[in-house]
Amino acid sequence: MTLPLLWIIPALPLGAVALSLLLGDRLGRRGTAWLACGAVGASFAFAVRAALALAARPEEGRSITEVAYRWMQVGDFSANVAFLLDPLSAVMILVVTGVGFLIHVYSTGYMAHDPSFRRFFLYLNLFMFAMLTLVLADNLLLLFVGWEGVGLCSYLLIGFWYTKPSAAEAGKKAFIVNRIGDFGFLLGMLALVTWTGSLQYDALFSAAPQAFVAGGIAITVATLLLFLGATGKSAQIPLYTWLPDAMEGPTPVSALIHAATMVTAGVYMVARCHSLFQLAPISLEVVAVVGAATALFAATIGLAQNDIKRVLAYSTISQLGYMFMACGVGAFGAGIFHLMTHAFFKALLFLGAGSVIHALSDEQDLRRMGGLAKKLPWTHATMLVATIAIAGIPPFAGFFSKDEILHGAFASGHYGVWAVGLLGAILTAFYMFRLYVLAFRGGSRVSHEAEHHLHESPPSMIVPLFVLAILSLIGGWIGLPFQRGGHPFERWLEPVFGAGGAHGTMRPLSPMIEWLLIEVSVVAALLGIVFAFRAYLKDPSLATRLRERWPAVHRMLVHKYWVDEGLDALVVMPLYRASQRLWRFWDEKIVDGAVNGVGFLFEGFSVGLRLFQTGFVGTYALFLTLGAVALLLHFLRQ
Amino acid sequence: MTPLIDVDWWALGPGLALSGGAMLLMLLEFVPAGRNSSRGALVALASLLAAAACVWRVHEVKRALFDGMFVHDTFTVFFTLLFCGIAALSVLLSWDYVKRMRINQAEYYALLLAATLGMIVMSASNDLITIFLGLELMSLALYVLVGFRRSRLESNEAAMKYFLLGAFASGFLLYGIALLYGATGTTHLERMAAFLAGSPLLSNPLLLMGGLLVLVGLGFKVAAVPFHMWTPDAYEGAPTTVTGYMSAGAKAAGFAALLRLALVALPDLQASWKPVLIAIAALTMTVGNVTALLQTNLKRMLAYSSIAHAGYVLVAVVAGGNEGAAAAVFYLAIYSLMNLGAFGIVALLGRDQDEPVLLSDLAGLGFKNPALAFALTIFMLSLGGIPPTAGFMGKFYVFRAAVQAGQIPLVIVGVLNSVVSIFYYLRVTVALYMEEPAGEPTAVSRSIPAVIGVVVSLALTLWWGLQAHALLEQAQRSVLGLM
């Protein structure tokens, strides 16, 4: 097989961006749609070709590096713009281009009436370019380029309807919160490059065991800093607050960026750096605990939200928590497996929600939906598949991946994490079926006006839903448990995560316990589902009674534990006040004073001398002198 | 027969070309020309080109001129080219701006050339006296340039303040030079180093004080906290193209002199300088960035931002050694380009003599003038240190050098600062793309030379981000001359 032409995979969407910029509005709507979808579709084709080429190789040769050019060379440190294809990045490019392509197609229908049609696809293609660079990079520095790139596109797309102040605000918030994560990521990279001298994966991972003492402080700090970066991008505690607000963006954006691809970048990065994390057991524990805590925490908030997209947003945060939980307990393969299945069913959920919103003339409140099953049969059917998948009912995709995570937690002796995960599974099933019941079942609470316009979405939107529904159903079968030497997905990732991969450090469980675990998790999911049906369909007063019984709990959940308000008071306001104080001090007291003083003097007399004596320039000089004196004092003390 | 003066005329070429050009421009004032004549700009460009060509011709050799007071080495070559580049871009950006502002006099360009010559002398000086000479030449020209819009009150005010405080700071510098001379008996940098090597005099208070006062004087020029107070006023009041020129050139020149002084003359003083420089660097970054957060005036915001960037360069200076010095030089080149570009775009805003410089004036430009908005966005992203722009590479390299030198707390402060700084750079982008103008969107003046200038800055800002290799190599070569 010839070279797999990796560079062309990210280059195609970038080319579409350039072409769209060049041609401008001459392209027309049809042309824009064809160009954008065509580029991503071709990317997908090349990704499939690359993956097949990789699969054709013997297992030990499944790592192909393609150097585009030398980026920089500083002493003994060098970095290339180079792409790496291995089983892990192969999975990622397939998911990104595949799901990305479906969402592009869907968007041609969803955004059909938007005046900024071309701008939308421009940003979307730019995002694809950045995301593919991120997952194909063969060093952390190039990964960081993609990392910032997707952040930027996310910001542009969240604020896409910038005339809505809340959208512009949400975009800004996402960008800034992410920068806090980047702060950690950058410091982590600097630490790694200082100790190992390289950021190129192969060199870095092979140098790390010699450069670091396993379990030592240096590697622990470095990996924790990397993980801080991951919490920003993948919306984990404490940096998750931007994701729910990001729902201000168009729904296909939520599906593509804030569910299926970009937010999983953190998980990908941790999995990619698994050999570093394995040197730092404490960091792995932190990853597991943060993941589990986020999974549960976000799920509880999801219980009480009424905006259909916000429920899904918290659900995404929670599911990302599961992926980190998997990484933290050492089951990296399971984490990536869940990343893949989640991309299918969560993209489907968002697109389905988009179809509902579209049909209801932009209504997003679950309290004004209901009984849509008959009106929107296709949307309903596909949404139901996705809801079952995320709830974890076999044989749907989510079951296999979630089960493997819980299995990993149990087998590695993290019983607490396992219990939290199980509790989260009950909640997940509950809030997802709450959403389903409120939207599709029961009597209609749709407003008159919306009822009037109610219609099923066009084929360009339904077909992607249908494809994703099939994937949500069968996507997990590649990971059927109880297979000798691990299931096919696990074996595929073996060259990356090592022999035995997920279970290398784990105690093998007897088949009986394994069965038991599966049964427990299925029962948990069923419990959640039954309760949701009871509380929202059979006996709606039950939900009300619960609310009235524990009003404080309900209020706490509705207000999302007041985290936003807390952050505002603790971080944003102090910074704001500091800046204002510094500013007022100079600009108002001194500068404005000086300006007024000068103005007055120019009207008057004896400009030069008086200016020197007004005290304003004098104040500046005084500060200059004080600074010098402070330095002198410092020296004299020595 | 030996020649009368043993001089490498090529190495001296920049000085001759620039002073020749400046004098020619002064004489040209006697020949009347139309208000929209471009001859001043053309003469200035030609002299800058000649200067750069001269120094490039002999860029491989090392020369000591005038009894070693003036050296021609890789460091000099790098900075001479950088200063010529900055000045040439400034000429392009000024081309139509000065016509629009009715200040199109040949003196403008003559002063620009004189200031550039001063900067070159600062970077090439191997003697405290010539450093001072260069600094004064640069400063005097800049004082006049800042106040060049004579009819504008702000411009006058800015020039006056800058001049008074600058004179004050020069006093510090000169006094410091005197003390250093008193302590070591020489003003020549290499002889000073030879005198101090292994000398018990290292803790001599005279020497320490001298070094410190020189630091204050140079700290003023690079706008380091707490010697930065003049910056926002001077930057805001000056004609925008002058602001761009001085924010890039004067800062780079100050750092060039500081680097040579610290590395050639006083390497043994490093230990006592370091804590002071660390404090100054941390303060400079923090005060610059935090104060910039709430500015609504674009020029003032960029002024505070340029203070913060001086702080990043100081981080590299603190890191010291080969890597640190190279990082500082690398960062200065990148910073100059992206900052010039940003100011160049500000200079393009508005029609005739009005000068819209508020953030809100940018509203709606993202769609009315996509190319301009795109360029400004890239400059902001680069200033904020977002990859793949050059600004990111600069910061990465600076912080990397500092981590390797063990300055971890300072790096944490630096990275934290660059996170904070994103906030105000982003406000520019938000204004461009996500705000509706109150009335008509701001007019953008047409100027082909200025567009060329902006495009060159933009291309380099992107190119050095995507292909940092070449510039890094040059930066590393340049500091070899100092070691």
C-alpha cells in the first residue's frame, strides 16, 4: 500500500475554507453546501483509506509518521509539522470526519434559512481542519495548535448569532474558561520539554521513564497540569461551566463541537499521554475521581433542567466524566470506546433535539412540548434509539462502552468510583427518559402558534439522523464482552495502549462476577427508566410531590449549585475591581487631572514652568524616583 | 602606507546612509512641494534600504570601530536590520497618514531616520558613552515626533510629558554611567568586564548603585514598571504611526542596550540583578495586563499591552545565558511586527483628520471591511499568544528558556498573565464581529502603501508562527556575538 496521504485529511476542509473565502457569495447556497459537505466527505474517504492501509499492516508496524516540514529547531529541541497515524488516531479521524460529515449534511437543512449560511460553513470547515490537526498531530506542540484552533472556532460558532447578547457572552466565556485550562496545558508542556527535551510523542514517551522518577513529584505535577488543560476543553470540574452556556450556538454546532468531537479532545489527549499518566499514579487517581465526581454532579443538575439542549449539555459533561473515569482507572481503551459510541448517540440526540426545535419554531422548553411522537415520527424513532443507547440498555451502543468502564473500575479495585458510576447510570437513564417523555409522550403542551407550523424536518436532516441511529444501535457490537484476548476494538487499540491494554493492570474477574456486574448495571438503567415513566407519564403529580417535599434540593439543582454565581464572586469580580482600581488611579486621578490641568494652563500663561510644577508630571517623576529608591534600598539591605 | 583611518566603510554604512538621508530631507524642505508630495517617504525608504544593504554586505564579519566604542557583530547586524525594517514599515504606514493629518513635512521622515540611527547606535555600542549618545539621539527625535501634531493639544501634552520624564530618566542613566566609571575606571564594556572579572570589588556599593541607576534609565525606555507612567499618555497623544514606531523600535533598542550591557559588561553582576529583574518583570506583566483589561481607548489599551510585553521580554532577560538572550531577541522581533501591524490598522481608521480610536468605533467593521478585520484579529491573537501565530512561538520560546533557567514561579506568573491578556485582546474581536455600530460603521481610509505595510506585518506574523525556524536561528546567531 502506498503512503496514506495523511496531510490531505485536514487540508481538504482548509481548502474549502480558502475557496469559500476566495469565491465569496458567488458560490451561492447550493455551491456552499456542496463545497463544505464535499470537502468533509472527501476527508472521510481519505480517512477510511488511511485506516484500511493501517489495518493491512502487521500489528507492530501500525504507526505511520508523515513529516510535512521542519517547524523549528532550537539547540537539541526540534518540532515538526508531522502527522501520526496509529490505531488511536485512526479511530479519532474516522469519528471526526464521519460524524462531522453527517452533521454537515444535516446543517444544510437546519441552516437553510439563515442569512449567514456561508459564514456558518466557513467556520464549520475551519473547525474540521483544526480538529483533524489536533488528532493527527505527532507532537504536543502541533496538537496545541489544533487545540487552540478548535477553541477559536468554538468561540466563533457559539457566538454565531452574535446579535443575541447572551450568545456573544457565552462565546467569550467559553474562550476564557478554556484559556484557564490552556494555562495548565502550556505549563505542563513546558515541564515535559524541560525534563525530556522533546514534545514528539515517541521521543517523549520513551524518554519519560528515564527522565522522571515513577510516582515522583515532577511527573505528577506535569500530568496534573496536562489534565487541567483537559478539564477545560472537556468541561470537567472545575472548568465545566462554559459548556451549558455554549448551547447558545446553533444546534448542529452543539452536536458537532460540544458533544461529538471537540469536547472529547481532553480525553484523547489524556489517552494519548497514557504512558506519562501511568508513571504518576496519583494523577491517575485524580483523573478517576474528577471524572466520577463530574459524572455524578452533572447528572444531578441534568435532573432539573427544562431547556432540552441544557439537559443534553449536562448529560455530555456527565458522559465525558465517564470517559475520564475510564482513563483514571487505567481502562484507556474503554474510554476511547465510550468516546466513539458517545459521539454517535450524543450527536444523534442533539440533532434530534435540533429537529424538534426546528419543528416547533425555535421552542426549547420541555414544558412546552409533549406528545410529539405522532407529529414527528422519524425524529421520535431515532431519538428513542439514542435515548436507549445512552441509558445503557443492551444491545444498544452505549451499553457496551459504559459497561466496560464500570467493569474497568471494578476490576482495578476502584469500588467507590464504580459505585458512583452506577449511581450516575441510574440518574442518566432517569433524566434522559424524563426528556424523552416530556418531549414525545403524554399530552401536547405546545403553544397554538407553534402547533400551527408543526412539521417533520426535511430529508437532509432526517437521513443523518437515520444513519446515526443505526450506528447508535450497532456501534457497540465491535466491543462484545466475553471474547478471548479481548474484543476486536480492544485488540485494535492494543499497539497503542499495550498488550492487555485496559486490563493489563487489572485483576481478571471470573465470568460470574462479570455477568453480575452487567446485570447490576442493566437493572440500574431499567430502574431509572421505570421511575422516569412513572414520574412524568403515569403519575405526573409524583414529580411535583417530590419537588415540594425537598424544595431546597430542587432549588439547588435548578440553580446548578450556584457555581456560576460563586465563580463570578470569587474570580471575575476581584479581577474586574483590581483593573478598575488601577485604572481609576491612573486615568482618573492622575491622567484626567493632568489633562484638565494642562488644558487650563494652555489657556493661561507660563506654560513650561508651571507644567512642571502642577504636580501631575511631577507625580510621574515622583513615582519614577520612588521606584529607583526602592531598588536602592533593596541593594543596601543586602 | 596605512590609511588615515582604519574603518570598514560598509559596517559604518547604516550611519552614513541614515544621517545622509536625514540631512537631505532637511534640505529638501527648502524646495517647495505639494501638500501631497511623497518625496519625503521615498527618500526615507531609499536611505533605509541603503542602510540595510550596507550592513547586509558585511554581515559575516566582526569589526570594532572607533577604538572599540562601536562594534559590528552579529548582534548589531540583527538589530540594524530589525530597526531598518521597523522604520521602513513605519514609513509605509505613515505615507498617507501624515498627508491626512496635515503633517506631511520632510522633517517627519528626517526625525524618523535620526531616531532609527539612534537605535542602531544603541545596539552597536560597546561603550557606555556611545550607548548614551544613541539613546539621546533616539529620544530627542522621538520627543519631537510625539508632538508632531502641533495643533493638537493631546499631542503637545504627550510630547511635553515624555520629554520632561525622559530627561529625568536620562539623568538617572548618566549618573549611573558616572558611578560605573568611578567604580571601574572605564566606560568600555569589555574592559569593564575584564576589570571586574574575579575582582573583590563586586560588592562595591558604587558599582551596584551605578548598575542600578543605569537599569532605571533603560527601564524607562522599555517602559518597565515602575518606570512606565509616561507610556499611556505618550502613546495616546502621539500620531498613531509614531506610536507604532516607538512602541516597537524604542523598546527593542532599550533591550538591545540592556542585553549588551548585562551580558558583556556586567555578567558578574547577574546575581545581584536577578531578584530585582524578577520583581520588575512580574510587576511589568501584571500591571500592564490588568490595567489594560478595562481600557476603552484602543491606543491606550495597546499602550498597556506593550508594557506587558516588555515584561515578557524581561522574563527572557532574567533567564539569561545564550537561550534567554536569544529568546529575548526573538520575542522583540516578533513583538515589533505584530504591534506595528496593530497600530498600522488603527492608523487606517477614520477619514480626514478625525481619529476614531475607541473600541466601540470598531463595531461592525468585521463585515464592512473583512480583510482589515481579519488582519486586526490575527494581530490580536498573536499578541495574546494563540498558536499558530508568531506571538505564540515567541512566548513559548521565552517561557521555555525561563523554565530551563529554573525560573518556575516567574513562568507561572507569565503564563497566568497571558491568560488574563486574552480577555482584552478578545474584546477587540468581539467589537469587530459581534457588535452593531451605533451609527454608520467607521470609515477606513484608503492607502496603498499602508496596506502593503500591514500585509507585510501580517505575513510575517503568520509566517514566523508557521515557520519559526529561520528567525530563531538568526536570533541565536545574533547573541553569539555577545558571548
